[in-house]
Amino acid sequence: MSDAESFRSDLLALGFRPVQDRGTGTIRLSMRATSFLTYWVHWSEREGTVLFTWEHALAEMMSALGLQLGANEDLNQFLFPKHDARGPQEIAFVVQEMDRTEQMLRSIDLLGD
């Protein structure tokens, strides 16, 4: 099995699913980690690199808690990282970024002290 095939297999085993492959050499995959958190992998098979990012449906989460953001437009209120992570075509890199994201999100203190 090639490195690319092995990486694809590992991503699928983690729960990522292909979302888009326009034949440009970059494949987009996503994984719903929770009802509100989605991970994205933009994989350049040609270059052997990955761009990892995520989105959190913050307004939907707040609404589920009986709160609202702004005018309560749930579909337009997402939390994103300021900088995406770029790394090698290795499942360890993807898992490390998933763990880092979850640690960061768990550390958010809404009291702001």
C-alpha cells in the first residue's frame, strides 16, 4: 500500500469523509467531531501535505443553551482558527491538531478572568 493509500485509509478510519475532489490535486475531507465542531482536511496528495482547519457552529451551540449571539442568525456565526495548520501527510499530524483544537476549545473561559 502506498503512503497516500495508507493516509487515506487512516483518515477514513478516523471518521473523515471526502467532500470534494475537483481533480486539482487537493482533496477536501470533513469529520463531524460533535454536533457543533467540524474538522476539515485539505490534502494535497501530489505535495504530500495537509492543511488542517476546523469550524465551530458557535451560534447554534449558544441557541441550544438558550442564549444568542447578535441578531441570532445561527447559520452565519461560526468560530474558526485565526491560522490553519499545515503539515505532512501523516495521520499523527492530523490527530495532534485535533487534540490541540479540543484542548484549546475546552480551555475557553466565558467569564474572561
